Amino acid sequence: MKKLLLFLLMLLATNGSYAQKTKIKTKGAASAVQGQRWSVEKANAWYKMHPWMSGANFAPSTAINQLEMWQADTFDPTTIDRELGWAEAIGFNTMRVFLHSLAYQQDPKGFKQRLDTYLGIADKHHIKTILVFFDDCWNKNPQPGPQPAPKTGIHNSGWMQDPGDIISRDSSKFIALKPYVQDVLRSFGRDQRILFWDLFNEPGNSDKFNTSLPLVRNVFAWAREVNPTQPLSIGLWNWDFEALNKYQALNSDIVTYHNYDEAPAHQRIIELLETHGRPLICTEYMARPRNSRFANIMPLLRKQNVGAINWGLVDGKTNTKYQWDVPIADGSEPVEWFHEVFRKDGTPYRQDETELIKKLNGK
């Protein structure tokens, strides 16, 4: 917590003089950013235009990872439609969804058509979408084609980094991702079905630390060149990463963050991040055995008008009902689910939770 306080004091000291239009000096980045970071006033006006945001990080239960969700052979609009219907029924209005560059590279036109199909299904269920480009979490060598089967009882055993360990550290290689990012942004950068762009999930994770900073700088630069109408953000998640946190916070239009702590610690994070003066959206929370639950965290976020996006919607191939680093070798039911709201048949894991979610969402 002391690291977070020092980080925020540093931001307050620099924020007033920080240029809204910046030049990116990273090797391979665009020479100048054409779009501008939103003003505090514009960011808050945007937030007031939307109802309180609540929802989940979403992959259909039939997809083990981003590639299985988006590749042509395994894209599953029937399951997506059914499961987003369950989300709509409890009042969720927002889903955070991960893309993958390899799925785009296989078939750019088809990828964008599938993304449009997904957005159409979500819109039918009155759900807006947060789209995530890159990710430093879990398996470091993504491969296109058939994806691995889930490992029994292991949390997120098949989730893939994007772009992967070697490419993400090498600017001479990751510069090839610029056309992907900009094509998707140009195709959907004025699409009202998209809430905002989450450019990079948990940069520095998987022991990458500051080696991910050049790609963070570049993806902001690429996105500002396109200048979409939706805001840009990269969520804060590890308070030890001073350089990453500073860059993410000073270049994001809205403040997004992850927190899996219990209520008092989460409250303190909110109070500290509020000093930034921008809208707050928690894009990952809810891990029951850590006492981050719907019962104690979601009412807190609602009261503070902080967007609430938990991890997981339906128990499926990601196996995220199992806890981080606590495998169950025979795949039996955990004593308490780590994530997820619904079972595969659409029944709630806990009826009291879904009743609370409905109440907080005004259903």
C-alpha cells in the first residue's frame, strides 16, 4: 500500500504538466501520437453518459482460450448467445472480452466478421463490450490451430499470452502487430457497441516486468494514431511496477484496475485511485476463497460508482472455478468456486449471489 501511495503522489506531481499530446521515443513506435489523451472533463462526461457498468470477463464455456473463441473452426455464436442471455437476465450490461492477434493473422476479414457477429449478439442482449488486445498472462507460446484440452482441475490451463513471450520483448518483431491493432481500431473505433479499448492485460506479468513497457508504449501510440471515439486504458494491477504503472496511468483516458482483495483493502485502493479525478472501473475482481465476493465487493463498487467487472461468467473449459495454484488432481468440485456465476446448464452457482446482482442492477 505504501508503494501505491507513493505512486499516486508521483502522478499528482506530474499530471498537471504532462503534455496531452506526446511523442513516443520507443524504438519502432510512431513518431507522433495524433490523438490526444482525453481531458478529465471529457472522461467524466463520457462516464456519466452510461449506466453503472457491471458484468464479467467473458469467454464462452466451449472455449479454453482466446484462440478457441475467435478461430473460424471453433467460433461458437450459439453458446455465446445463450450465455449472454443468462448475463442479461441478471442485469449485467458489460462484458470484457480478449482478442488474439494470431486469430486475426490467420484470416483478417473473417476475424473481423466474427467480431462483428459477437458484437451483434451482445448488443441484442443490451450488453456493451470492452475489448482487450494484448495479454501477458499464462502460457507464453500461443499457436494457431486446434487448442489443447483443459488440464484436469487446473485454473486457466490453456489460456494464451498475446503476442507471446519472445515477440512481446522484441520491438523488431512486435512492430508487425501494428497493422492488426490499427485495422481493428479503424473497423470498430466508432462502434457504439464497444465501451472502451483495454489495450493490454496485466503487462509485466509472467516475470516479464518492465520488458513489456516498450509494447505498452507502442500500443498506445498505434491507438492514438487511429484516435477511436471510445476511450483507451490499460489497467493497473501490480503496485511494484513503478515504470509501467506511471506510463499506464498517464496515458489512459479512464482509470481501470484489478483487485482481488477483501473489502477494506479494496476500499483503500478506490480512495487512492479517486485522487486521479477520472472514472474508475474495476475490470477484474471476485475470488471467493480470498474473500473478494459479490456479497462484499459488488455493493462497495456500486456505492462508489466504480464499474464492476468480475472474472468469469459460466463454468467451462477455462477451469477458472479452480483456484490459482491450487489444482485438484481428480477434477472434483472445489469446496468453493474461485470464479464464475453460472453452471453449464445456466443455473446459478449460488442463487443468493445472482439475486444480489439483480438487485444491484435494478432488475
